[in-house]
Amino acid sequence: MTLVAQLAVNGAPFLIGDVLLSSETRTGLKVRLPLVGDINQILADNGLPFEIEFAQKINVFDGRIAVAWSGSSIQAKRALGVLANISSRQKLTVDDILVELKAIDQTKIDKLQLIGVLLEGVSGTTCNTGLFLLRASPENIPNFGTGCVGGSGRERFLQILQSGSWLTQANATEYHVAHGILGALTNEEYRTGNTIANRWGGGFEALTFSSTSGYFEKVGDILHTFWEVEENSEDAIRLFPFFYKTTYWRDALVLRTASFEPLNSGELRLKTNDITVIPPLLKGINEYDVAELGHVDFTYRAVCCHVLINKPSNRDCMFLVDQRESGQDVIFQVDQGSGHLHISNYLPNIIKMELSSRK
């Protein structure tokens, strides 16, 4: 159970995937999910008969093969191992990839779905790509053309896609769209919690073509901030004491989280300060020494504001993404046991403007 998707944005290939891996048995595995804490304990307390861990659903080989998978992780490792072995082959074609996949004993990958993209050529800032599929079918996705979506999160993801104006912003790039969709998916998890119950979510990744490097790359350095406001109130917007950032290190997804409480002195005391490393599927966590990671700060390429709106009879949660190329409107520095926070007026002001536009 998962979410994987392939889209095209401005002609550039685009993959989306979650990181949730569910198991039908309970082994007491402890997994800290950003936003909620020990998720497996929460699942057990609510009588849900499964536990989860993390796995990258989007994997990249040699910068030119990008593939999203859904289904059995054991079968995915078998198929992805084949793709890794041929990724550096000269003049590789989609037909070559399909031949290699068909050469695998099909009973060993009968519970596997693949959505893959091959980088066939680069000309300046544009690329030519080919699509290869295993047990997945292309479909027309309004506003995005032909794409593929799979997993238990499929229906909700398609609804989210149609609820946003992803491509209407002037000069919107594939990175702008990625930041918006990743923010929307995280907001869905924060707002409803239904993603985990339906066995998808836990964190999200996006991949596209980088005109700078000339290869496929993951989209990282996104900071999530959380706010609260009373509907139709002039009270100040309140910031929840929690920060969540996604970045990458040696192809591993890094989830950086920290929470704090204010002290009378005006400083912040850290309550939690965590780093979760999620390696590519073909690598083990033992291949990563977090001590070598060094300091992971909270600087960002885009900041997503999740705003909890308290209403007289219920609650709602909206989000907006600021991705100006210059300026850091949130500066959060973490020392050993304390933190230092500076937030410009810009973010609260654009939140107020968005709230006003919804009235």
C-alpha cells in the first residue's frame, strides 16, 4: 500500500512517492513519524492490525533511470537491482529496460508495480525521456496530461491534484509545482491522519529533471512550519513550536525535526531534536553513520506554512508555500539544548492575506 505517481510539468518528467512501508505483523518496531511521534504505538492503541516503517519509493540510478515502485519490497529490490546493473549502459533504451524486466522470473515480481522514466537525451535545459511501466497503465490527468498513479493513495491524490492551481502561477517551474504538491500531501496527513490509516504517507518525495546538473534529482530542502488562528478573529497568528525539514545526504532522505518551548528569558528550550535517515531501497541503514552527517540546519529552498483554523463548530487546515529565491523568513538555529528563532513579518502577513481572500 502506497502512493506513487508520474506526471509531466512544463514538459519535464515528474515523480511523486511516499515513504510508508506497512507490515501485517507487529514486532514492536519503534518508528518516530514527524508530526505524530511513535506511530506504531498509536496504531496499536487504535486497534489497527499493522505496523509501519520507512522506505524510499522513488529510486534513481546513475541519474538517468528514475523509478517509483509499489507492492512487495522484496520484489522491488529484485527488479531495482536489475535496473541498477544496467543503468550505466551506453545508449540504453526503454526497450532494453523492458527486456531486462521480462527476463526476471515473473512469479518473483508478480506483486510489484513500477512506474519508471529513462533520461534519453539532454539538449540545453530540456530533456527527452521515455516511460516504462510494469502493471501500471497511463491515464489522462486533467491539467497534467497523460500520467500514471498507483497505490492506496491514488484516489485521494487525484482529488488533491484537481483542488490546486499548480500551473497557474506565472513562470511556475517544475520545482514550484513540486513544492506545492509536497506541501499539499503533508497538509493532508497533518489535517486528517487518514493517509496512515489507509497505509500511505509518512513523508513524501518528488523527483524531476535538473537543468543545472543535466540529471534526474530529488527535490529537497523544504521546511514545514505550523500555525494556528481563530476564524474571523483579529488575534495574532500563533506559531506551533515545531519544525520539520526534508533534505538529502548521499541519496538518503533526511527528516529533520525539532520542537521547543519558550522560556521566560526569551530563549527556547528544546523538547525534541531528531534526525531520521531513510536510505534508498538497495542500501541498508547500516551503510549510513549519522555521525558523519554533520549539522543539518533549518535553511530551506521553500517554506510550507500549515495553518490550523479554529472555527466555532469544527476545524480546518489550509496551507501555503513561499518559495521566493531570496531571503530566509524563518531562521531557527539549534544548539545543544536550546534554540534561537527569528521569523520576519512576511510569513504571518501572507497567511493573513490568504485567510482574507477566503472570506
